Amino acid sequence: MANNVAMVLNVCFMFDSDQLKRLHNVYADSVSHILVFSAPLKVFMVTVRVWDLPTRIFHWALAACVLGLFVTAELGGNAMVWHFRLGFTVLTLLLFRVIWGVIGGHWSRWHQLSLRPEQVIAYLRGRWSPDQWAGHNPMGSWSVVGLLLVLAFQVASGLISDDEIANTGPLSFLVPGRWVSWATTWHKDWGQSIIVLLVALHLGALAWYHFKKKRPLVPAMVHGDKLLLDGVTPSRDQAFQRLLALGVLLLCALAVYLLVSISP
């Protein structure tokens, strides 16, 4: 019976071989403990809203801003005006994401990130299923946290940087000169390089899942849905949640505006 279930899953849902073996083992173990089982075992797949609209907009807006920051930094000159504006936008988005990780959709919340060492080990050893981590798997969870922390540090260093030519961070007057010098060096060199590396790893992981695992991850971040086993908790994504997210975003934007408007 377990073999039949595995075959149906393979044909209908195109699971890769590793996932199929794990599912086969799960169902084989389950059936082996049942003494009487007269009805055929059925597996139901349903469309589940995993990523709510605010999370998806945040994701793509942050990607666009990071790209714009690199372009404007390379152009220099008058483009630096937009470099600062994009930096303020990234700070707004990061503040929003921190709050949304507490009150947002189920799979966007911080407590849903799989960060514990035992979860990472189980994932690396192949003891997992797509439904166990419908949101971010352990490696994806750590990549999210790492990228957001590095971006936050990069924005913070930009706020107190000074290239001693024409561009000065709005908060550079609040810290000692040696801090300004260090922040400027970090912002232009190490910080930028680390972000490039993390983005490259992120894109590489997406490509690996798409071509090797046959599990494209990008579409779900566009429409928000995944095809999963029945019973997976969906994320709320109704009008109220979207209006709440808009209110939070506006408050974050106001907070950033007040922060960068501090005068010496």
C-alpha cells in the first residue's frame, strides 16, 4: 500500500526522488503499525496561501532597492541623491519587516523560522518534507536572517558615513570621527562585498531548487500560494491584514523621516 501511495505521489505531483523516499518511509511506517486497514489511503493536496501580499511586496521592493543602491553607488555624482533615498527606503522596509514578523501572516512570523541547530541538521540529512517547512526551510531561514542583519548594518553605517567630498550621512555628527571613518570604509568595501556574496548565494540556491530539485520557489513569492498536503496552516491575507500592513509601513516611514531629519 505504501508503494502505491508513493507511486501516485510521484506521478501526480512530480516529487523528486529524495522527497519520494522520505514520504514512502513515512507512509510505510504508518501502515506497518495499523492492524486493520480496509479503506485505501488517500493523500490530499491543496493550494495554501503561504506568503501574504505585504510580505511579497516587501520582498520585491527590497530587491529593487538593493539593486538601485548598487547602481547609484557605481554612478556616483548626482545619483547619490537617489542612493540616500533608496537607503532610507531600505531602512523603512527593514523596520516594517521586523514588526510584520510579529503580527503578519503565519509563515512570515519570526517564530516560524527554522533556526534551531537540530532543524538545520535534519534538513541537511534529508529528513524533512516540503510541508514541514512550508515557509522557509532551515537554510532559507538562516539566509533571511543573515541578509536582513547585514542590510541593517549596511544602512546604519551609511547613516554615519562621510566620504569627505560631497556625501555625508545624516547622523554622522552624532558619533566620533573614528566611528565615521570606520563606517565609511565598511560601507564602501566590506559591507558591499558581503551583500554581493549573500545575494549571489541566494540566487544560486533559487537556481539549484529550480533546476536540480525541480521545485521552483519564485512563483510562490509572486502569487503567494503553494501546493501542499492538506492540513498546513495558511497565512491570513485578507483586506484587514493588508490595511494593517499599510498602516505599519506608513508609521515606519514616518519614524525614518524623523530620524534622518535630526539636525546638529
